[in-house]
Amino acid sequence: MVQNLKQPNNFFPMVIIGILFFIFGFVTWLNGSLIPFLKIICGLDDFQALFVTFAFYIAYFVMALPMSFVLKHTGYRNGMALGLLTMAIGSLLFIPAAFTASYSIFLVALFVLGTGLTILQTASNPYVVLLGPNESAAMRISIMGLINKGAGVIVPLVFTALVLSDLGDTSEQALLALSAEQLQELSNRLVMPYLYMAITTLGLIALVKYSHLPEIDPEEETSDGDGKSGIFQYPQAILGSLALFCYVGVEVIAGDTIGLFGADLGVNHFSTLTSYTMVFMVLGYLIGVTCIPKYLTQKNALIGSGVAGTLCIFGIMMSSIDSSSLAQLFWGWSGIPSIPNPVFFVALMGLAHALVWPSVWPLALKGLGRFTAQASALLIMGIAGGAILPLVFGRIAETSGDMQSAYWIAIPCYLFILFYAVKGHKMRKW
């Protein structure tokens, strides 16, 4: 299936894929800061603001299979370059969106960015799985996750420094009090971050296109000999895609709604709250790097994620918004701003489910032979959970008027992840 991927020295390919995973994280987790920002400058409610995640993540569902056919004709290296070019175009679309403060243009730009990331994700995740033994694949993906979520820690701080640094009071109430002219000036501040992003992605095209990344040739894929004729005859792949649908949904809820939740509770530094979730995710990936497979199997990592995530949701719903005791306990001594206990548990979801993505990929792709490329596209389509579930969350929060209780939507997601860990990944027939 793969030419020269299991060569003795895979350091250089891993470095290039690591750079791409950093870009994934930077672009993806910028949404967490962008959502409350656009809510203010475009005059949106919580449900409307969460169309940011819908426009971005629905691109994965719509474009994953078409992009897999594109990769078949362009090759994976040229496909990655095409994905970076598409991302650059999406970044440049933010310039007219910012100057006009048009939410519809923002959504189009986000969809184009998501399309570029779709082809990059479809190509890069199989690389990481196939760069070594299947048993340690979750460890390698955890390394990529560290890079990805490390970008997620940085990006809200960069966004705040470039966009909100000299505004003084950046609470939601203060920003809502700005005049129309001031809001337009605030919108214009989005131009430079996305212009920098466009320049960076254009520069990376040369690195990818002229690198020595080994090529994946779909025509050389071989069957595992079980006589199956299509990807839908592999339950572990279909259920794996559904597990990723649930995972990405709760991941986006944890990373992208925390700012809205904090703003609703009057947290002054709401635009940086995504960093809290990302720090916990980084801790989770460190566990994956150090413990898988020596101390922790991929199956047990998934079981732990399902249980811990469910407990976090109960913590969100049952803890008091008037207490910051947990943040004070864990980092009150450090000078890092405290957060209310329910917001703490939202951030803690990042640690709870950090190992779902790196564990599901090797379990879902195991033994697929020539259907691996199709399965990869199918798993990428599962990212659509990031489009659907946050919108469901937003509708529940808007209808009930209680964002804290709306987090219950994540409980069935964590339970399905638990099912996949215990039984779903072992199923070889329906």
C-alpha cells in the first residue's frame, strides 16, 4: 500500500507532517476565539455564532470523499500542496469579510479553510499510522496531537495580542457598548492575522511539494484476503467514523463554546479560555506519548476517555458558577487567571478525551488493506461532528436559556466512544 514509508529513518517525514499538524491546530482552534468575537461585531445570538463551527467542520463531511478522488489523481504530496493553496485562499477571503463585517462572507471563508484542511487531513493521518508498528500508532498520533494542541494553546493568546491587546476592558459587556464605527474598526483588526496565515500557508507549499515525503500509491494497495468488496463491510471502520463524529463534536464543544460560556458568566478574559482546554488536551497527549503502548493499550485509553468525559459533564452541570475553588486549587498560586468551576470542567474535557483521536485511527484502519484510503476519507467525514453537535448544543442553550445544562448533549457521545472501545472496534461483521 505504501512505498518506502517503513524506511529506517522517518524523522524528516515526521517533521513535515508535524508542521502540517501545527497548521491544523492553529487554524482550527482560532475558531474558539473567533466565535465570541463575531458574536459581538455581527450582533449574533449563541446559536447563530456557532455557525462558525458548522461552516468550518461541515466542509470535512462534504469534501472528504471528493478530496480522496483528488488525491488519487494528484498524488498525496501534490494533494497536500493543493490543500495549502486552498487554505491560503480561504484566509484571504477574511479580508473582504472583515472590511464589510459580513457574517455570510466569514462563513464562506471558513468553509474554504475547512476544505483545504480536509485534503491535508485525509492525506496526513494515514501517514502517521503507517510510519511504524500498528501497536504504537496511537503514540505517534499523540505526538502529532501535542503539536496540534500546542498550537491550540498559542492561538488564543496570539489572537488576543493582535486583535484585543490595546482595548483595555475586553469583557463582553464593554465590547457590546462600542459604537458602530468602533465595531467596524474592531472587525478590521482581523485582516492582519489572516493575511499572515495566507502568507504562511503559501510558503509551506514549497516545503511540501519539494520535500522527500514518500508517496502513497492507491493502485498498489493490496487486499487482506478476506473477500470483502467494499468499505461498508468493515464495521470497525464505520463505527470508528461514528466514534470520531462523537469525539470531534465534544472536542469542539469543549474548545469552542468555553469562550461563550465564560462570556455569559462574566469572565473578563473569555477570548483566551480555549487555551485552558488546549492545555488539558496537551496533558492528555503527553500521557499517550509516554504510556502507549508500554503501560496503556489503545483500547484502554478509549475506555478511560469515555468514562472520564462522562464524569466531566456531570461536573459541569452540578458545580456552582459562583465558585472558582478548583482553579484556585490547581493553579491559584501561579498568577494564571481563575475560572468558575463549571468552566474548569469544560476545560478538563480536553484531558478526558485527548486520546480518542489517536486511539480510534489505528483500531479502525487495522486489517483494511486496499480499503485503507476509503476508510481514511470515511474517518475524516466523522469530523462533521464538529459541525452538527455544537449547533445542537447552541440550540439547546438558546431554547433553555441555560448554557450550563446544555452540556448534557455530550453524555451520549462519550457513551458511544465507550461502546467502540469495549466492542465496536473488534467487530468484523455486522
